[in-house]
Amino acid sequence: EILLPKYEAKLNDYIELIKKINDDGFSILKYEDMILDFPKWYRDLCEKLELDFEKAETIQNKLAENFNPVKCEDPLKHKRKMIPGDYKHKLTTSTIDEINNRLSSQLEFFGYPL
């Protein structure tokens, strides 16, 4: 209840900034894509930055190991579970519904299905 208005305002700020930029070269790369399919996410990043993917593949191989979900969640570590959608196991249905209702336009803007 306290954080939701702040988060909503921050998302609205990001959306306004993105609309002001309005550039074909602007791209949003999602955390979920990075975790679930790092090689594709990295290829997309290289493409957007106009980097030669073949040359950057060595870097990708070194980075990829950092983006594998951990075997066991440790709430005290920065890398806890690293699985998109884990909130469904930690939040109540009513909380998820409230977030989805309140942030529906922002979620839609960033391509998240409701």
C-alpha cells in the first residue's frame, strides 16, 4: 500500500521519458528474457548496439554463467531465486490483483500480459 504509489509514479516517469525519446534506436531489454534465454537476449543486445555477435560471443559465454537460476533460494543474497514470476509464490492473489489493476496501463506499455 505504501510502495505501490511510489512504484506507479516511477513507472510513469519512465514511460514519459521513453515517449520523449521516441527513437527507433531505443529498445527495452527485459530481465525475464535475460534470465530465461540469455543467448537470445545477448544477441538482441549486440544487434541494438551494432556489435559483431561472433566477436562478442566470447564475452557472452563468460557472462552467461552469471545468469543461470540458482539451485536453492537464499533470501540474504543478491541472487535469490532468479526465476521470473516467483512473486506468484510470495504474494497473495488479492495483492497480485491489486498490483495488476493499479498498474495495468504501465504493465501493458512494457508488454506484460495481465
